Amino acid sequence: MAVICLIGAMLVEDGHSNDKKLVLAAYGTSLMTKVGLTEFGIEEPLDDGPVLPREERIQQVLAQAR
């Protein structure tokens, strides 16, 4: 699930999609990654890195949805 969220975020970031649902799903990337790692017994906190589209891009997509 985390990979699906991440791919959606990158589709938005790269301009291949303007779907606001993908922007929302991008916020689940970190949570889903932590859940998946916990199932493998990995509970140490990890840096998420850049998993969200840029703020400018998020605002652009959300503005089109209005």
C-alpha cells in the first residue's frame, strides 16, 4: 500500500496526474511504510525523505479541484 501511495505522489509531482485523491493518498505513505515495517519487526524510527509532492504542486492540484 505504501508503494501505491508513493507512486501516486510521484505522478502528481511529475505532472502526470492532477487527481486530488492521489495528493491525499500521498500523506499515507509514511504511515503505511511504518505499518509494513512493524510487521517485519522493524520498529526504529526512520527518516521518510521526500515522499510528498512539493507544496507548490499540491496547491496547484487543489486549486484546480475547486
